[in-house]
Amino acid sequence: MYYFAYGVHMNHRQLFALCPGARFVSEGELSGYMLIFDGYCPDTRGAIVNLERSFDDAICGGLFEIDDKNLKSLDENMGYPRYSERSLMQVRKLGKSETVQAWVYFHEPLVDGMPSHEYINAMVQGARDCRLPEGYIFSSIEPYRRVSDKNK
């Protein structure tokens, strides 16, 4: 089965520690959504990434092959089903026409917030681990790092 990571779980060090045996497959794109940062997570001391419906946008992330044990670990880490939801969604392998069904986690939208500097750094590293286009990183993730740098 597949898991589509679009936040800090793109960071290979973090994901592989959480999900031993998981395998990075490809860069992926989830159409019809955009990244937002909302809520507050005491572990990260800031807002966390979420997705929001936006028909003109798409989110890039990492596509990973996982097993049932990994899915259970992700459920626990993401607070499913109490704090988050997950759904099987069609994810396109970036640069290809092939799509796969992948588990995607999200939570009900909360008040917009600012992620911590460390959270954004882990997300940027993860985006690079997943070989996402630099233009996407610069336009979709980096703006939050520049703001969080000012608020450190």
C-alpha cells in the first residue's frame, strides 16, 4: 500500500524511524488541495501542516510504500482517528501520468497559525529528500521559513 507524505514525514530520517521497512517510491502530486498551517501542536511548538480543498492547486510530496504495521504507526503518530482523518486518494507520480491510491492524513481546519522554525526546516529537508522541485519548495514551503526565522 502507499502513503502520501506532504509535511514533516517527507523527511526520510523521520519517516524511516517511524516506519521501519517503508520505501520511498516517487515524488507525488495531489491535485485539488493546497497546504495550510493551522492549529497548535505542543510537540512542535507551533502550527502543523494540513491540506485544504482548492480546485486550482496541487500539493507535492513523497510517495512511500508501507505495510500494515507502518500504517498503524502512522495512525498513532497522527492521532488517528481522534485528532486526524485519513483517506485513500488518487496521487499522481510527479512527471508521469501514472496514479496510485495512497493514504493521506489531514485534520479538520483549525485557526491558522505559524509553524516553528524546526518544523519548517524538517519539512524543507523532507521535500529535498523526496526530490521535490526547488520551485515548489521555494513557493510553497520556504515563505513560512522566512517568516518563522523573523519570529525566532
